[in-house]
Amino acid sequence: MGFLDETLSLNYNPVMTGLHLQRMSDLPFTFDVLQTERILLSKYDNHIVRRLSAMTGQFLDQKAYDSLLVAADPILYEIYEVKRPEIAGELMQGLSIVHPGKVGDEYYMTKGHFHSVLDTAEIYYCLRGKGFMVMGTPEGDWAVEPLHPHSVLYVPPRWAHRSVNSSLSEDLVTFFVYPSNAGHDYGSIEKQGFRKLVLEQGGIQTIIDNPSWLSPEER
Amino acid sequence: MGFLDETLSLNYNPVMTGLHLQRMSDLPFTFDVLQTERILLSKYDNHIVRRLSAMTGQFLDQKAYDSLLVAADPILYEIYEVKRPEIAGELMQGLSIVHPGKVGDEYYMTKGHFHSVLDTAEIYYCLRGKGFMVMGTPEGDWAVEPLHPHSVLYVPPRWAHRSVNSSLSEDLVTFFVYPSNAGHDYGSIEKQGFRKLVLEQGGIQTIIDNPSWLSPEER
């Protein structure tokens, strides 16, 4: 029999009574999404930092890209991953943080990707900031959905997805969950591009056709 | 080319340009987790309401159960589900709300279940309140993990799980995600019981052995 008080309960380690569990990864676990000035995970296994230099050819305004790169190589976004075995039935989760900023008229954004196992979905729970998810299927369908605190986005199977931060002062922070066996295919979308771009021109948010997008026939 | 302002962006309906999408369920969608006095989803497909009468034999104190049932048949918890096709690769999501209260010394709780496809995980993001997730494997391993706002719980594949509200004044509200093909097996855990119960006796939270629990040998 055990006693839990307010303090203990936060760090309570369950006593496992069976001898059937062979891996630590078989145990349930909790962690906190820390609501500090900057949202952080109290536990994660991997921290990905993407700088401007990793996004060659992804932004519309090549001249603005080049000047920004010469001046600095700013961090566009960061991902904190909580890893699980990469098998069906397990779930991957983590935090995505897109920083505020623009390259020319175009907002900071993530590379975007298809899942390698194309028939897998993803859920985004927006925790802070505002922005858009730009999405597209291999066949050329497109969608742009807004993100704001406590909006939840369902990305169905087969849709490539890219987060765009449409605030110029605040991070766009989302908590994501996807099937652990999904994997990431960055190459296809890097080659064909997303069909739409989100810009801010003279204070107005605009969705435009991406002139570099390759239709299915052109790939 | 389209224009989005602050207001429009919240109700922005993407124009689908392809003819490849045959079902509405192929489209991305967003909804809001409304942060009103009571947390609600702006969109859901199914609302499950579980009253005390649905929990026969689950609470320790049968006399307290019977008196409460005679006096009223209180709602113990509610689930709002956002449905998806029940196939691997899709994700199910929703809101779980366990109301505050006790049956004798035992907190209000959910029935709890295994997934029918046992090798499937679940993630809980706690939005409000406090409580515990009581868990167990078919082999008799057990775990109890605390829940509080912005704590995230990973329930690995194979673990039955039950939410317990340890506040006597506030709802325990969690947002959950699990693989769409998981299904629910309520029968097994109803028969064997969870190994541990969470009680409050004289203001002290206590985890005790469930005298009705059937070990794997006794089933």
C-alpha cells in the first residue's frame, strides 16, 4: 500500500510487480509540456535544429535568401522528439517550434514532408502562436489550414505537410502525434515543392501559387 | 490568389483543385478545443455518457455504490470522439472528461479498457484537473501515473488503462490519440479487474490492492 501526496504524485515511480517486462520501453511514462516563456518538454530523446542554410531552394525570393544567409544563418525551427520503436501500433510525439521571421515576403516555415509510409496520418495540437499548415497530395490536391492556440489539425494519410509561422513576433508551437512506423520523406516534396506559398505583402497575408511547383505530369 | 485576414483565417475553407479525392474524409480538417468554463470540442462525431449504473461491480464499496444509485444515477464521465476510418495509419482523437466525486472512498473513474488490437499505444494530453491513469498488462504488471495540466502520458501497447479523477471539485480533462484500428476491449478488464485502486481515506490518497483482481492464474 502506498501513499501519494501532492508533491510525491508528480514524481511517482510505479513499482512494477511483474517480471514480464523486458525493456524499459514497455513501461508507461509521463512528461510535462512546460509552460514557461518558451514552451519546452521536460523529457525528449532528440532535438532537431533547422537553420536557413538547410532550406536551399525552398523560399520564393532567392535574393532575400542569399542576403539573409550571408548576414547570419538563423534558426528557422526546432523539433523535440520523444522516440519510440518504429513499428506499427506505437506512436511518435513531440514539439514543433517555428520561430517568427520572413525571407523576403515569405514566412519562416518547416521543410515539410510526406510520410515514407504514405498511408499514415498526423495530428497537430497548437499550443501557442499562429500560422498555417500547407498541405498537398502526390496528385496535386492542396489545402491550407489555420493554426491558433487550442486548434487541432488532422492531416489525413497521404498529405505532405509544412508548418508556416504567420506571426512576426511569436513562436508557432505545436504538439504532434503520428504512427511510429510512418517515417519521413523529405526528398519528394523538396523536388516537387508545395503547390502554394504563404506570404505577407504590405501587411496582408496572401496565398499564392508556387512558380517552382512541379505538377504530377512535370515530375 | 486568396487573401486571409484574422477573421477569415479561422473559417478558411481550402479550395481543392484536384479531382482525386473521393471522400470528404480524405480532406484535412481542424477543430478547436474550446477553453470555456467547461472544455468542449467545436466538432465531434460521437458523445458517450457513462453513468454510475454502467459500472456494476467496478467499485470497491458495493454498499456505497448501491446507495448512490438509489439516490441518483450520476454521470461519472463523458467522451467526445472524432471518428476516422478504423484502419491502420489513421488516428482516432477526442476528449475525455471524468467528473469529480467518490463512491465510498473511491474516486470517480472510467471503465478502462484494453485495445482489441493489443499491440497499439495511446497518448493522453492532460488539459485540466488532476488524477491518475491506472494501468495493467494481461500478465499482471501494473502502473499508476499522475495527470495534471500539460502532462503527457504514453500508454505503451498492451496496457489496459483507466482514468481516475483525484480532485473532488474539478473535472479531469484529457485529449487522447490512438491508432484508429485499435478498437476497445472492455470485457477482459471488467472480468479480471485492475490490480490497483485509488482511494481517498481521511484526506489521504492511497493506492491499494484490488481484492477482486484476478491474477492470470485465476482467470
